[in-house]
Amino acid sequence: MIAVNNISVTYPDGTKAIRDVSFTINDGESVALIGANGAGKTTLLLSLVGVLKPYTGTISVDGITLERQTLNEVRRRVGMVFQNPDDQLFMPMINDDIAFGPRNLGLSEDIVEDRVNSALSELGIGHLRGRSSLRLSSGEKRIAAIATVLSMNPTMMIFDEPTAFLDPKSRRGLIKLLSKLPHGRLIATHDLAFADEVCPRTILMKNGTIFADGKTRELIYDARIMDECGIADTL
Amino acid sequence: MANIRSKTQDIYSLEQLSSKSSRVHALHPMVKLISTLLFVVIIVSFNRYEFVRLIPFVFYPVILMALSETPWSIMLRRAALALPFALLAGISNILFDTDTAFVIGYLPVSFGLVSFISILFRTFLCVAAVLILVAVTPFNQLTNQLRRLHAPDIFVTLFEMIYRYIGVLLDEASAMYTAYILRSTEHKGLQMRHMGSFAGQLLIRSYDRAERVYNAMKCRGYNSLASRSKVIPLTGSDIFYLAAVSLPVILLRVFDINKLFTAVF
Ligand SMILES: Nc1ncnc2c1ncn2[C@@H]1O[C@H](COP(=O)(O)OP(=O)(O)OP(=O)(O)O)[C@@H](O)[C@H]1O
Ligand SMILES: [Mg+2]
């Protein structure tokens, strides 16, 4: 479970990107995070894994409050899939990339190997094992990036625009795949149809604050609400 | 420059071989590291006019390449990258060391030429040994062994970082270059007057990118100081390999095998 209480995040240049945001996400719950460009989605996700530090408010994961000493503990529980897979895949070979997290957890090589294998098979990308990430398609990279997080056995996964760069077929594949995964998750996305299919609940952001938090169906079909958040294109 | 992407793949192409499974791949990484270090140290320890005595050392790359099924084409291409440096280092010897060493027929051969050839050959042997090591040992195992040998952590981390970021840098460069070329149809290649801003942009962009990559690494528990790894036990074949490589190498260093032969026959 992730509980966020009244956090505010300001960038060093003074930009107030997040203002007094609170919400909770329960285990196994699937939540979409929707908002116009610059609404603060990425900033919010980065603060959940302690890459950015809120200047007020608290974040806790499974009852552990995020702070310097608990950083590793929190990151073990919350896996973040970055917006751009190229940022996540940096090892020469995919299997090394997937093994990277488990190795950092100090697991033995046998267990690391197990984790890699099960992540690969769970996502159905066993054939990518020894490949270089430089040679993969965008869709393959996306799935591989998810595998690098899955191998850490997180309880919660957060995604930053997972359908970006995907063609319709890969996008469909991703939707299928996400609905199979049991993890609680928060997914920042501009893809309303995707949110509708994958996430029963939606948090709507506007200018760094939460504008609405409720059932996806009720929010994204409401032209007035979507318009007010600067998202013209309702379903 | 247009094919930077394929160059990037080239950088890691040797390492991709490291996930193969041959007898050599299965050996303990420490054994491979130590035997490579020994080989390099011994090659370097020969005096600068030595050439003939170095020839038998070719056994090392030849046998290892065969055992590990590493393709010569990839290896030679990578070894060729070191050639310009060796040429540069050797050329001054030809120019300054002009005393005659010996005469072949009527042709005087200078000490400079001998040491030039020796430098080239020694460079080839050392580079080949290191490349084979990289081709048969996964990178993270190598750096772990370096740590266990008490190499300063900061150097090992730096080494890991450079190795990984070089891909990031080249990737960024190739994306920028492609975008540039597509918008400058009448010119071929990067123009001189755009060089400065291109380099500046590249620096900033790869810095940004490196930062994001680093964030993603941290999110997966990366902490350079706490690189823990299980201790892999040595086996009989590891010991055998170490002996099989280091004995001939040391013997060839101590005894002049060519002299022995001429003495016998
Ligand atoms: N490194 C930074 N330094 C200063 N300001 C930043 C930085 N990163 C983002 N911002 C600002 O913070 C605000 C929120 O940005 P953020 O990236 O979180 O938006 P987003 O909702 O993810 O947008 P998008 O949909 O475009 O990805 C924006 O006003 C942005 O300009
Ligand atoms: Mg964003």
C-alpha cells in the first residue's frame, strides 16, 4: 500500500511542480494518473521512489515512511518503469539488465538467475535474453524495461506513460500483460482508452494538484471535467 | 559517423559473446583475470629489442580463441583499434634509434626498426589477451573480481560507469546526428560552423540522459559501494587452467626456447 500525505515538490529553479497532494493506493489496486503536459505526473512518480524529495508531507509504503534510511527498503517494494526505456536499459545485454536489480539486492547468483528466468517467461520475452537493448524495437524495449522491474519482486509498480512509442498491436499486448500482473500500480498516461481498460480508478491532476480522484468511467467521459484539466480529447 | 549506432553495437559485441558457454567461459573469473594479468605483465617485461622470443607466446591467444570459439574477425577488428597508438609509440624509435642491429643480406636493420616491430607485436599480444578475457567473462564478474583483488573501489566504479555510459553517449550522438543530417540536405556530414553547438548540445544531452539512467539505476537498488556478490568456489579445472597457462608463460620468460633449440640441434 502506498500512502501519500500532503506532499509538495519544488524544483531547484523554483518551479512548484506538486502542491499539497494526498492519496492512497491499496494492494492490487490499479490507478491511472491523468493530466495535461506539465501537470506534474512524472514529478509525482519520481517522488514516490525517492528520486525527488518533497519539502513537506510524507510518503509511506506498506507502513514504511520514505526517508533516507528506508530508501532501499521502499525501492525494493515500489518498482518504477521509466517513461523512456532507453533510460532504463543500459546494460549491454537484456538479461544483465534484468539481473541488475536482484544483484543489487545482494541475492545469490542462483536466485538472480531464477528471477531473470521467471521475469522473462512471465512477460513472454525469453527470446530476447541474450540480445542487446540497442537492437530491440520500441515495443520490445518497453517489455524488457518492465522485466527489469518485475525481477525485483515489487509489491507495487509505477509506470510513466507505458504506451508511449507503442504501435496498436504492442499496445494491446501491453494491456493484456498488465492485466495479468497482480501488483498494485499507478500508471501515468495520456492514453484515455488505455486507462479505461486497465485502471478502474483515476487520479486527475491539474497544475500540480489533484483535481479529481474517482472511478475512471465517471471521470474520462465527463467532457466538462476533462476540459477543465486541459485534456480536450474526451472519449 | 553515420553508423555510430552500429559502432555502439560493436563495442558490446565482444561482451555478448561472454554469455556463451564453452569450457573457458565456465572457468572461475578470478583465474581468468589473474592469468591474463600474468600474461600481460610477462609480455611487457621483455626488453624493447626482443622479438624472436615473443613469437612462441602466440600460443596463448590462438589456443584460447579456439577453445572459447571466439571469432577471429571480431577480435582482429577490435585489436586493430589499438594499432594507431602502437604505431605512434613505435615510430619514434625508427627515427631516433638508427644504429644497425644486424644485417640481412646487404640490408642493415636498425635497432629502431627491431623495437618498432617488437612494440607492435607486444601490443597485439596484450590487446588480444585482454579482448579474449572480455569475450569469455561477463563484465560484472570482472569488476567484482577486481574489487576482490582490492582494486580501489572508486576506480572500479568509474570503470563500470565509463563502460556503460559510452553506449549512452554514442546513442545520443547518433540520434542528434541523424536529426541534423535529415535537415541539411545539401551538405554531407557535420559542418565546421555547427561543430561547437553540436558538441555542446551533445554534452548537455548525454549528461541529462546519464542522470536519468542513474536515477533508473538507483530505483533498482544501485549503490556503488555495496556491490555484493556471492563467492564462487574454485574447482579442479580452474586450478588446472591456471597452471596450464602460467607455467608455459613463466617458462618462456625464464628460458630462451630458441637458444635451447639451437643448442640441441
Ligand atoms: N528538472 C526540472 N527542473 C525544473 N522544472 C521542472 C523539471 N522537470 C519538470 N519541471 C516542471 O515541473 C512541472 C511538472 O512537470 P512533469 O514532468 O512532472 O509533468 P508531466 O505531467 O509528467 O508532463 P508530461 O505529460 O509532459 O510528461 C512542469 O511545469 C515542468 O516544467
Ligand atoms: Mg511526464
